[in-house]
Amino acid sequence: MDLNFTPEEQQFREDVRVWVRAHLPAEISHKVHNSLRLSRDDMQRWARILGKQGWLGWGWPKEFGGPGWNAVQKHLFEEECALAGAPRIIPFGPVMVAPVIMAFGNAEQQQRFLPGIASGEVWWSQGYSEPGSGSDLASVKCRAERQGDHYLVNGQKTWTTLGQYGEWIFCLVRTSTEGKPQTGISFLLIDMKTSGVSVRPIKLLDGECEVNEVFFDNVKVPIENLIGEENKGWTYAKHLLSHERTNIADVNRAKRELERLKRIAKAEGLWDVAAGGSEALRFRDEIARLEVDVVALEMLVLRVLSAEKSGKQSLDIAALLKIRGSEIQQRYSELMMLAAGPFSLPLMLDAMEAGWQGDQAAAVGLGGFPGGDVRCAPLASTYFNYRKTTIYGGSNEIQRNIVSQTVLG
């Protein structure tokens, strides 16, 4: 097994690096590198830039308008975007629902929905979890009753990430109560502007409304918005979740945030052992342990890529990637907060709403935030936010059950 990149792959990396540096807006990169708040316009602006280049659907085959990259090229693209400080692409359209439409949608659905996803013009949301139906998705209760040429949808979805921006939502809905719970689920695409759809933001500990509740009250959905066959949605959901869990591993963002952690540690005097003494030594030990875990996760990803490149059966380790990736995200956010100490705590939501995100402190010479903009972002809020990573996309407890069954036997 060769985990080294070929000269051609290295050249591909360089080409992507040059393009990203030339087209990624500096103000957006600055926000990403320092974990400052990204607006909807920031996220969609980058999506449209990629869409214009034909790279928003970077994992798509050429027949659907994608670049047709192999697994290694896709990995290198993701890594260069992350290291440059590009916003993480909102996955619900290009990474999640698009592969389902390609694999199970009909030609009319593909022609209708894929162009808007590929261009970054249409914002998609995910309607999976419900109150009482999170990790146990087979128990969803949101009901879709067929009435002539449409479905009538009633129910609720929750934890809908960035649902306040959503224009379309793909949903798991119950169309039958007969047999096993999994056999009565369908996959439905719903226009969020339809009468009867309402969105209620959920304010989190960090003051943000990243997630939402979505309610459906007698929502009419045309029958042509059903993907595949009725009551076969569980099959399509499993196809989608394999993409989501690999995406959640996000080793490339972990590498970028590891470097940010080192910058914070140096600024806080927790890197230079001569100056910081035993406290700095202990903190550097923690960073070293984290770096070992990041490298190990990367090697695991590269093993999968090597298998795919050589035409062998790819390792079925999506669950394992999700477990380790989500735990690493929690660990680096925790260490950043510990490094910054009390300076990680301020969260002035009103000031942030007015456009002040902390990075002005160094420019105007304000006291109380020594070291400049790197540590002025509210690191504690990131820590709180990342508590969810081991839950969404299938909780890590569930993922460990999957690993024990599929890997250990």
C-alpha cells in the first residue's frame, strides 16, 4: 500500500492551491482562520465562486456536471481549501442530497435540481431528526399521506442546521406503518416556501441560532418530488449517511485548526518551555497527543484513498472516521479554550450583530485582549458548539455498535 502522492497528484494539488489563493476573498479567509462569525452571504459567496468554476460539486462525476475527480484529487481539493481558510462547504446540497438524486432520482429530477445545487444558487437543508427520533431515525413520525397528485405532509423536524436559510429541504417522511419501521419511510423533496412550512430557530448556549425546528402543517408536496420508490427511503438515507459521516471526519479542517491551536499556545506563553516552565511542557504534551491523533486519522483516510485508487474494495469505515473525527474536533476546541483562559469567555452578541467580532481590538489598541485578533473570537462558544459533533450524523455510541458488528464481527 503506497500512501505517497504521485508527481501528477502533487501538481494537481499545486494547481488547486494557486486557484484557491487567487479566488478566495481575503476577508472570508481571515474569518475562517480566526473562527469569526460567517454570514449567510459569506458562505454562499464562496459556494457561488466554486460553482462558477464547476467545483462546488467537486465529488460529482462528469456526466452530472462535476469535474470527475478521483478520490485522491477530491481529498487534495478539500485539504487545500481548508488550509487556505475557505469556509466549509455547506454539505446538504452538493454532498448529501445530490448523490441521492444522481443515484435514485429520475432524469427529470436530475435536470430540475442538480444545476441549482452545482451553481450554489439554491440553499438546501436536511430534514431527518425529529423530537424523539435522532440516532434512531427509523422511528420518524413526520407523516406524508398521498392524496391524488400530491402528498399532504404533517409533522416536525428538529436540529435542522442553518434551516433559517433553507430554500429546499430533503426529508424522511413516514408513508406506511406496516411491517418494520424502516420499510415505511420515503424520501421527499420539499420547497420551504410552500404554504404550511414554518421555521423556528433554536438559540444555543453560544447565543447563535445554528439549528432550527421545522414544522409542516398540511403541506402539499407534488408527487413528482418523491425520490425513487415510495417506502424505499431508508435505502436512500443509508446511501446519504455514508457521505455525511465521511464528511464529518473532516481531517483537513483538523489540520488547519491544529496550527491555529499552536498559534494561540505561543501567544499565551504555553509553547516556550523555557519561559512557561512545566505548565508549557504539559500543554505541549497535550498538543502532541492531539497531533498524533490527527496524523493517525489522516493515515486512515489515505488508506481508504489508496484502496480506491488501486481498484480494491474500499474499507467500510465511515463509522470509525466519524467517531475519531468528531472526537478530535472536540479536543482541539477544548485545548484552544484552555490556552486562552478567561479571554475565551467574552461573548458580546449585540456587538457581534453590529459587526464587531473582536478582530478590531488590536487595531484600536483596546486592553483586555492581549495578543491581537487570534484570541479575541469567543473560543468558549466554539467549545460549546462542538459538543454536538459526537451526536449528529448518528451518535458515536451508535457508530461504535456499527463498528463492532461490521468490522469486528
